[in-house]
Amino acid sequence: MTTPRLFTPLAIRDVTFKNRIVIAPMATYSAVDGIAQDWHLAHLGRFALGGAGCVMVEATAVTDQGRITNGDLGIWSAEHARPLKRIAAFMKQQGTIPAIQLAHAGRKGSMQRPWHGNGALTAEDLARGDKTWPIVSAVAEPMAPGYIVPQALSVADIGQLVQDWAAAAGRAVDAGFEMIEIHNAHGYLAHQFLSPLSNKRNDAYGGDFAGRTRFPLEIAEAVRKAIPKGMPLFLRVSAVDGIDGGWTMDDTVAYAKALKARGVDVIDCSSGGLVGSATAARVKRSWGFQVPYAERVRREAGIMSMAVGLIVEPALAEDILQKEQADLIAIGREALVNPCWPQMAEVALGRAMKDALDGWTVQYGWWLKLRERTIADIRADEAR
Ligand SMILES: Cc1cc2nc3c(=O)[nH]c(=O)nc-3n(C[C@H](O)[C@H](O)[C@H](O)COP(=O)(O)O)c2cc1C
């Protein structure tokens, strides 16, 4: 049997991903003052045991102001990096590449956790112990009526934030992460600068494409400089806004070329989120609905891409790679359903369970191999 592409290793700079599966960043809004808890080790630990080539820690704020909710992870101090170091070490020990997504929410900050409504914080949230904080964006316009009005960033503020991103990346490296993803998607700060719908500045950081991409490109450049040369750098975009007059796929291709020139290795292609929650459907959903974005970026910008979004069946993941529509596959919610999705995908794509178990952690694999023999005996009895 030839090895499925999904299980073919991929080397990016000095790091080799043992397979093409990346567990997507998924915010769990369960940090305390930005600090990772036992929850995060257990949650990410499930994925680390599941056989993915890489597991990515959820959106982690580069400054306290950059959190979406009171429960967001942060990495704005050494104290924040400490529990993340333990998590990265555990991931590494389990044979997966430890990765982290760095983020800044901009005008989508100081909000409710999704299950409390995803809106502006209310008196009820404050009674629960949540706090509000002043937020920032490209211009002083809230995401929608009823949300906090952000302060427009000055050029000096932008310069400071670029340094904050670089410092956060440095802390992530010190904590043991081996891949960093910059969050430019879902309507958060960088996206607020990219999209003409939210960036109405008339200085060097707004206006035309060059102006609107200036700050996000400065972030990419600074992060690239702050991490080792051999470390892969990913960047997640919302490939399209899905709103008239917004950011388009042509913009994404041009932006990907500029990112490539600044040392970004992989474009992670998501979509939407400029207005409303990141999950608000502006783009019609279907299996692998965002794959065409990853395909165009890869083909037209000549940079590796990662496909994400409703990729559930291993056969679809394999097909995307076979058709060279993407280089990597990110799995999000299906990994919440089954953290062993990568391990079971290998079996679904043709490897015998008894052999696949060699790749599992010995604490499980050893017993399950015995069980495979028992199951084989039972089946032989049944067939008699
Ligand atoms: C609970 C949850 C939290 C998420 N948090 C993040 C996040 O922190 N950063 C991000 O870029 N995307 C986030 N997303 C989006 C996922 O990374 C992924 O793109 C999306 O769920 C689509 O992939 P899927 O269909 O495989 O779940 C989140 C999604 C879910 C379900």
C-alpha cells in the first residue's frame, strides 16, 4: 500500500511535521487573567495524544488589551509563558509539533464569552466577575451598534504593538513552541486594518492596498525576526470578507505574495468574521468550503497553504492533498468530537489497525494491540 499523502511527512524550514494534519486553534475562553489552567493541558493533551502532526494552541493575546474575552489566553508576560511551557513540552513528548496562534482582538475585545452571548459585556457578566477594558482599532468605530467604541491607534501605538507582537513571539519560542501562527483573520485587529470596510484611516496605515496591509506586514516582519530562522511561520487570513466592498480573494493572493517575501511559510485560509462573531456564516457552508481559497493562494502566490473548515472525512482530506489544493489540513471541531481523528484517519485510509497502533502512545497502543488479536480471534470464531 502506498502511504496516503495525509500521512506523508512535510519539512518546513528545520521542522518536520510527521503528517499533514494540524489541529486548528480553538479558543476555549477558560484562562484566568490570560493564564493557562489545568483545563488547557487536558484539552490540548487530548489532541497531543491523537496523532496529529501539529497541535495549535488557541488564539493567545499578545497584550492584555488584545483579548477577546476575560477567558482568553495571553502571552504578554513571562508569567503567562510559564504554564504554556509545560503544555508545549507535553505536546513535544507525544511527538506532535507544539504550535501557538498569536492574536490581537482589536475592536472585538472586551466581549462576552460565546456561551454568554458573544456581545458587549453586560451587568450580568460584570456580576460574574468579568471586567471591561478600553479597546483599539484602525478607527474609532465599533464593530456594530451597542459594542464598545474603540480608540483609533496612533502611529506611535502601531509601532509599540509591532514590538509587542515580536516580544510575544519571543516568549512563545522560549516556552518551547516550534511553530507560530499569526492571526490575521476573523475580524480581529490585523483584519480590521486589511479590510476597506473597517480601515477608514487616511494616513500611511490606511487607504489603498499598500496602506491597509502596512501594519499587518510590519507584524509579520517583526515576528519573523523574533523567531529562529529554522522555525516555520504560519499566518491565518480570512481569504474573503464575504461582504460587498470588502477584502477579496484577489487581495489575499497579492497579500500572500507580500507575506512570502517577508518569510511567512504557510497561509492558513479561513474566511469571514469582519462583522459579527467569527462563526457568523457570510460564506455558504459545505464540506471543505474554504478549500478553493487554499488552492488559489497556493497556485497563484506560490506559497504553501493550509485548508480548514468542515473537513470531516479522511477521504476528503486525502483528496485535497492529492489534487494539490493545499499542503496541510487543519481539523477543528471534528477533533473535539474525536481527538483521535488523525489516528483513525490513518485506518480509514487503509492501514491495518494492528499496524497503526505502533504509532500510538505505548500506554494505549500496547493494550489495544492485544485487543486487536482478541478481536481477530472472535471474528475467526464467528466465521466458523
Ligand atoms: C470552539 C472554537 C474556537 C475557535 N477558536 C479559534 C481561534 O482561537 N483562532 C482561530 O483562528 N480560529 C478559531 N476557530 C476556528 C477554527 O480554527 C476552524 O477554522 C473552524 O472551526 C473551521 O474548521 P472545522 O470545520 O474543522 O471546525 C474556532 C472554532 C471553534 C469551534
